[in-house]
Amino acid sequence: MCPWLRSPLTSTAAWVVWTNSLLCLLLAFVVMMIADLETVVEEPIVITSTSGFQGRLFAGAAYLCIAMTITQMIFTILAWKEKQRSLLERLYYSLVTIAAAGYLLLLGSLSMIPMWF
């Protein structure tokens, strides 16, 4: 199928995947620039009411990644239910969604997703 003839749902799903991938990668890069992995695991990032703008922005971006991954999961279910695209493309999109969810679970288990108090 030609790229300009795709359904709006397929185009939106593609944008969600690319944006989520870049944002998650940027989050991990920013955390590694702030502190090394051992420090982050021993002392998790905590955002309080007295935290600065950068901390709140970082927490907001982390939660946006989580929301986009959930949206990506919904698009995956819809792609399989409505049999959009070919089988190979649906499998690829499903694997990308599983990778995004696994990546966020890894970041969460390493305390790299800030907690909001």
C-alpha cells in the first residue's frame, strides 16, 4: 500500500511509535548525564512540591512515555482486531510495542522513572 493511502489510524500509530521511541531514549540519556546508574539505583529520583522546573519536566516526560506506550498497546490490539496491514507488519508493530513496554519496565525497576510525591 502506498504511504499516502494509509488510514489515519495507521499513520497515527506510526507517529506514536516513533515519538515514544525517541522520547524514551532521550529520557535514559538525560538520566545518564545527570548521574551514573549506581547512584540512580541506590537513590531513586523523587519529585516533590519543592522540585524545580527541570525535575517536573523530566517526570512529565517519563509519564508521557508511559501513556504513549499504553496508547501503542491499544493501537496494536486494534491493528490485530481489524486486520490492518499485512501479517508481517502487524508482527513487527507488536514486537516494537513489547520492546517499549519492556524498556519502561526496565527503567522502572532501576528507579529511573521518577516518583511523584
